[in-house]
Amino acid sequence: MSSILTAASAMRNHQTFMNVLANNIANMNTVGYKGSRIIFQDMLSRTFNKGSGPTDTLGGINPRQIGLGMLIGSVSNNMAQGILQNTGRSQDLAITGSGFFIYSSPEGNVYSRDGALGLDADGALVNLSTGMRVQGWLADANGTVDTAAPIEDLMIPVGAPMTAIATENITMAGNLNSSSAVGDTITSNAQFYDSLGNPHGMTVTLTKTANNSWSVGLSTTDTTISLPAAPTPATLTFTAQGELQTPADGKLDFAVTPSNGAANQTVTLNFSNVSQLNAVQGDRLYVTNQDGRAPGEMIDFNITQSGEVIAVYSNGLLKTLGQLAIAEFVNPGGLIKAGQNGYTVSVNSGEPQVGTAGERSQINAGFLEMSNVDLTLEFSEMIRAQRGFQANSRVVTTSDRMLEELVNLVR
């Protein structure tokens, strides 16, 4: 009797249904896991009559067919977003969106939503569970990332030194009170660095010499450097509207002669952001920026939403070391599960579209994406699988009894 074989195919496939559900439940706490679902199809049908169309005297007759069982149509991945778990660890990363981290393995690139990262002994950024290295782009010496270049291992040089840079520009800002009397002065303290990274302090003094005209003087108590009494040029003039007139670019230069072994240097004071207007609160003059820096070493790093790896140095400065690459797929559900939370490309997933985090995907530091398995749905599906198996087992039992009665006819 074909009913036994029909029911047997259903029992076998409902057991596979249960296997899929069991795997989903087993991975309910797996980082980045995407649940699977099974879809059934009916099998071939035995056709007794193809039917006939209506005629002038008779109506049409439908085909007569008996199904021969069922089969598994597909087991597909549910690529929906999982909940983000706050870990408080800056090297844990979670992707919101459709992208994947790219890891390098001996067999080729592996794509994963698992962002539990750390450093190995060589300073490579790796997945803590597998040791596979994260792929991205390294920045050049100026911190510029070329995302058009091939992706490579991301290396984090913890402890790497940052050399000192001598100050070349000091930017001033503020307002000189136009109501000040001739002879009134205003001072501001500034700091700059020499080529060895030593900080030096100086005082910038502005003295009103006439309407709309101020002279600039320099002084220092630092015995390791020598400064001129005034920069070149040594005078600032303003228009009747209080805007800086000369020098036109607001730049005044002065030479620094160190006695501590550092190189001689020329520093530019930029007054282009200084105005001369009447001010009840009086004069205000301060430094907004200077481009020198002290030496330092890398002590930590952070990763931004766009995947940029930013190094933190002991001198308080930041520098871009590189950027994580993100892979997008036309059909992420077509990826092949490769184990260890990873996927590989299939013929139906499409080739990876490698880029940076942006509109389609964002990176969240301090979080991990948890499994998207819905236990309520899985338990209800388990009932369906169990009842389907149970009902088809009854078909086998009943068919067996029918065969038994047929055999007993000869007794």
C-alpha cells in the first residue's frame, strides 16, 4: 500500500523538521546566530485520469490524482536583526543592518556577524573564538584610509611611539576693546613645543599705540629658549568696522632659538580671528590651537560607528589606524553556514560587496548581536512537528492493520 510509503516520507521529513528546531533552540544564546526554518512541498502525484474539458452536452471533469508523499522544499536562514547585548567591552562589536564582518581563514574569507574581537600576540585584531583576523584597510602615516585598496589584516601597534612635532602655528582669537586708551595692554599666555617635544611657555602682550593700532610683544621666563622682543611684523591694525586690516592674513612670525639641543624653529602667530570692537566686558585674547605635540605612545584604541580604528596616545592625541571592511550581499539568506558563526559565499548569495559601514550597516562598539531565535515560535513549531510525526505514524499503523486484514482473508 502506497499509504505506508507516503506516511513514511512525512515521518522522515518531520524528524528533519524537529532537527532544524532543535538546532535553533541549541543556538538560542549563540552570538550572531541566525535561525533556520523549513518549508515542505508535496511530492509527485499518481495520475489516474487527466480529466476532460466541457463539451456541448457535458461539463468538464477534473484530473484524478493521488499524492505520493511530501518532501523538504527548503531550509532557509532567517537573516533578521538580533537583539544587541550591552557588554561594556569596547572591543566587542555588533552590526545593525545587513552587513557582515570579513575574516581571513586558510580556506578563504569568512563572513560573520560575530564581533567579539581582541588582539593576538602580533597585535592583529582577531575574533576571540576562532583566531581569524579581521579584514579592513590600514591608514597611511597621516591617518588617511584608502578604501579603494585591497583589504588586509588590521594591525594595532599597542605601545607604538608617536614622535614629537615642533610647533609651527599658534592660532589666537578674541576681541580687543576699541574703547581702550592708548597705552593700555592685554596679555595672553601661549604654549608651544620644540623639536624634542619639550613644552615652552611665553606671554603675548598687545599694547594700544593709536586708534585701531596695536603693537605685539613677546616675552618668556623659560631659560632654555631665546625669543625676540616682537614678531615680524610687530603691529596689528584694524578697520573702522573692527576687522583686522594688516597684516591681511593675520600672521606674525617669530624665531625660537633653543639651548636644550632642539632645532631652531619659526613659529607663526595667527591673529585672523581677532577683532577690535567695543566690549563692556573688556579685552579677551586667548589661544585656540597650536599644531605642535609632545611625544607619546599608543595606550588604547576605539572603533567608531563607521568602523574607523582610532588610536589613543599618552599625550592625549588621537590618530586613525585603519578602518574595518563590511561585506554586503544581494541575497544574504543564500550564504552557506560554515560553523563557528561564519558563512561562506554560495552560487546564490551573490559576490560580496565590500565597503565601509554607512547607510546600510552601522557598527556599535560595546555590544554583541545575540541570536534571533524566537523561543515562542520554536516551541509552537515543535508542537506542529510532533503532531505531524504522530499523525503520520497513525497512518502507518492503520495501513498495517488493513494489510493484516487482507492477509487474513486466506485463512
